[in-house]
Amino acid sequence: MLNPFDALGAVEIEWRLRPKYWGKGYVTEAVKVILQYAVEGLKLQEVIAEIHKMNKGSISVAEKIGMELEYKGIEETSDYVKYVLSQHGVKNH
């Protein structure tokens, strides 16, 4: 799902799935469609995902769909990492 992230207009993508469905590719495929709509339909220039740094599955999904880790502003004490997808980074395969 797409949600407003901050007062500056940033949009965050979020996903949740019951554990019994993990590892089957459902999230990756669904998120690709949502991101394509965000970029092509809504004309968003950027979509972000904040992911708990221990959530290796979600980090893997973010990387598979072309999101990149944003290093700016990452604090060593934070439990979350921020992934960003700009309009030119959408993967459709």
C-alpha cells in the first residue's frame, strides 16, 4: 500500500504478509505492480520504504524491485533503514 510519509509529500510503500506466505514471491510481484502505478499513474518521482534492519526478507524485496539503500541520514542507533526508488529505477520484470 502507498501512504503519505511526511509533510513534504514523500510517499512510502508498505507490505505485510502472513508468515505462511513468505518466500513465495507474492510480495515482490504485488509491489512491482503498485510501484509501476505510483510512477506511471500517479507520476510520483520517488517512493520510499523504511524497513527494520533485521527484516532480511523485506530488504530482499526492496532490492529485487530496484530500491536502493539511502545512506544520507542513517544513524547507527536506528533500527530502521530507508530504501528509495526514484522514477527511473522501476523494474518491470
